Amino acid sequence: MERRKTDILIIGGGLAAMMAALEAAGSPLSILIASKGKVGCGGATLMAGANFAAVLPEGEAQGDCISAHVEETCLAGAGINDRDLVDTLAANAPGDLLLLERLGLEFIKREGRFDLRKPPGHLRPRTVFTVNPGFPMQIRGKSITAPLRRRVLEKGIPRLEGVAIVKLIVVNGSVAGALGVDRRTGETVSFECKAVILAGGGGGFLYEKNTNPNDLTGDSYALAMEAGCPLRDMEFVQFFPCVHLGSPRVPISSPILADGAVLRNREGERFLARYEPERMELATRDAVSRAIFREIQMGGGIDGGVYLDITGVPRDLLAFRFPDLIAVFRKQGIDLHKQWIRVAPAAHFFMGGVVIDRHCRTSVAGLYAAGEAAGGVHGANRLSGNGLSDALVFGRIAGRSVVSYAREREGVSSSGRAFDLDAGRRGPMLGREKIVELRKALKKLMWDQVGIVRTGTGLAGALARMEDWQNRLEERQPGCPEDRGVFFEARSMLLAARAVAGSALFREESRGAHFRDDFPDSKAELTKSVIARLDAGKIRSAFSTASSAVVAIASRVTGTP
């Protein structure tokens, strides 16, 4: 077993993790980033549309303000947002975005001023895109991660890449370390530390159709639950409306719908007039995704999708704002000025996550969470650009908070304790092929029954199957050391999927991105969060207001932020 010791362990390799590491690097404490892939070369940030939401001076000149950003975020979140977190996001995003410029990111500007856009859901121009220096559209987010990775390397921040963290070690209510698995060799890696930041992203890869890389398997959610932390709002999964079904399979950025692109069915009808007659294509992502899903169900689709017609976007505007989109389709012989393309929704972003306060603290002392790993900012639905701003703002806050905590804490040694990942696993061996089959079955089940439109019967059946699979997996052991990585990853996927399905079953209404066909209306009395906990192997769900969730953290967390 390889052993590592550090003051601060940061789990993840995307925007939130790198910002946390850069923020903490100014302290005398030791830092280690542990990631499943290369830092800055994986996670959702790499494949993001690279747009941030923030109230900049250019927006203020057009009437925008911090309070408007807050109100529109809460409006999209359907009352489920933690207002304290939203206030923190909106207040810090402008300054933090300018910091990104100083760190080497380049943003699209006109005559030296930020080119602000108004994607669906925003009532004012507020989002800004990075300049793509030539990265393939599928990894456009590298325009964010590449400069930040360079900064991490320049500062000499230690990294352990290719290791998946599969268990957090908690001693007397405080985090004391973690256990990981080398994804190539299967060797166990033991970490001893004073504090941990969970910044490993979301769980889009739990779904058969998704926009995420294959390393986003809900690890942070599983780690937090097993450490004793509650999750919140896990039923709210955002489905990106327009993902190209042919080659290249890329998400088509939502702001293009505000620039004149429209959706059409197989007959060429602009069908959103029947679902969202007032907002049309400017409706929020959840509404557009449901409309596409319904239209396909009713026979208006074409080969599993609908048409996206971009021909109405002015040529000069399309060339200025979406040059990489034009280029990637031109390589496939498609002229977006003349041809429609087929699109359909796919799982994209988890609004829910670990319960945190504005310092990124969780209910376990010394354990912090940031980015898509954490819940509360977005409520029932996320606005375009708020995801990256969330990772940026709370990544930095987590870095500052963890330093304040760790420098005051005496180390709690986890050495000499018996931590065996394979303890109790004496059943038949499970080889890689069977594990891959299980993952495929889970992903299909999630798409079919825990997807865009849900029912109580479908959710209950899915949850029962997941629990059965989890119980069977717990009785098995990896077929060989090299299979340990995929084995424990499948285990995390099942835990995270059960939290989503259980929360969705518990919420007997429709709200934001969560739509129940058997409960199609919202209920005012359910304007509160579903809190999910792991209790003796079972997922327990209960309602809680956002404020009480934070109070619960404050009452348990010791020490300074």
C-alpha cells in the first residue's frame, strides 16, 4: 500500500479543484491534488461551453445588477436555492472572473469590452465566453483548464494523477484521511491529512445519454454520504436540450437560441409554440428538454431527435460568436447557414450535491465541497453560465476556508488503523466484463426511469433494482487487482444513482428540472429541499428548508471557517 501525508487533500482536477489549490497555495500548509485523470484534462470543465455568468461593468451599463442576478437565479431554481449561497455567487463572480483574466484566460470582447450574451433564462445580457484558441469543440473548456493547469504546475502544487478516491476516513467526527485506488494497477493508496475538499464534479455519466466525460460517476456524492454527510436536491438533474445526434456529437450552446436559432419537428413546424408559447426557445433548459422529449414521443421527431434550424442567425453574428461551431460542422460537410441539424436532450448537470454553507463546510469537520459536488446554489434548475461561475467562486472559497481550518488543527493520525477496502468481500469474484455490463444496465435504467419525465412506479422499480445490484455487489470482490478501480467506481455509481432516484421518488410534485408525470403540478408546501442520507446501507429522504440545512451544519462543525 502506498502512503501519502499532506495537510490538505483536494479531490478532483477541474475548475473548482484547481481554483481551490491555487487559493490554498499561498499558505505554508502542504497541498496534494488527487484526480482520476490528469489535472486540467478531465471533468466537466474540459467539455463545458466555456461561458461564465457575472454582473460586469458592461452589464451594469445596460441595467444589470447583483440583485438581479440573484433574483433570476432563484427564479430559475423555483425557490429551492439556498439564498445565502446565491448571494455569495453573484457578489463574488465579477471579481473572480477578472482574476481569471490575470491568470491567463482570454475572453471574447468587442473593442476591448466584454461581449455579453443573454442565454435562455437570463433576463439581461450577463454571460461571457472564453476565446477558443483552436481546441476541438468537444473540449472547448480546455480554454479554461489549460491556463489554470499551467499555473498549478508553475506553483509546484503536488499532484497524484490516475488515482480514484473511494473512501474518506473519519475519526471522532473529523476527516483524517482517505483511501484511493490506482486506476491502472489497482493498488490501494492511503492518505493522511487534516482536511479534504471534495471537488470531483457531478454524475452525468450515470445516464446512458449525457454530455459528460466518463470520469463523472458521482464519486463525490458517494464519498460524502458514506462519511456521514447529507446530500440535497439530488432529484434535480439538468438535461441539455440540444446535443447533436450525428458526428460530431457535441452540445449546441444555449445562447444560440437567443440569437435566432429555432427548433422544428419532422414537418418543419416550430413546435415549441404548443409547449412554451410565450418564451418559445428562450424557455429554460428543463422546459425545452421536456418539449423535445414530448414531441419525439408524439411522433414529431426524426430518428430520435428534432431539427435545430440555425439558418436564421445572421451570418456575421454566427461567425463572431460561434466560429468553432461553424468549423466543426464544415468538416463534416454541413453548412449551418443552409442546413438543419438533428438534436436531442442529454443529461448535463446535477443541481444537487453535498449540503454546504457559504464557507463550503459540510457536516463533517474538515470536509469541504465545491463546484458540482456541492448543492444549494442552483435549486431546481441552473441558468446557463452559473455552473462555471459556481465552480470558480466556491472553489476559491473552499481553498481559503480549508486553510483557516487546517492551520488551527492538530493532525489526527489515521496510521496504524485497519482500513481494508476489501474487508468482508469474500464472495465470488466479479471480473471487468461483468462490471461493465452492470454499469451499462445502470445507465440505461437511469435514462429510462430517472430521466426527463418520471413516474412513481418507474422510480420505485428502478430504486429496487439498484438496491438489489448494490447488495449483490457488496458480496462480491474484484476479479483481479486491475479490476479494483472499475469495481469501486461501479459501487459509487450505484450509491449516487440511488440518491437521485430516492429523492425523485420522495418529491411527489413537478418542479424545475424534476418532472413527475403522475404529479405534473408544483405544490407550494413543497418549496423545500429533499435531504438524502445513507443510514445502515439505506438511502433515507426527508424534507428540509435550505436554512435549516445550513443551521444543521453550523451546529455540528467545529473550528473556524
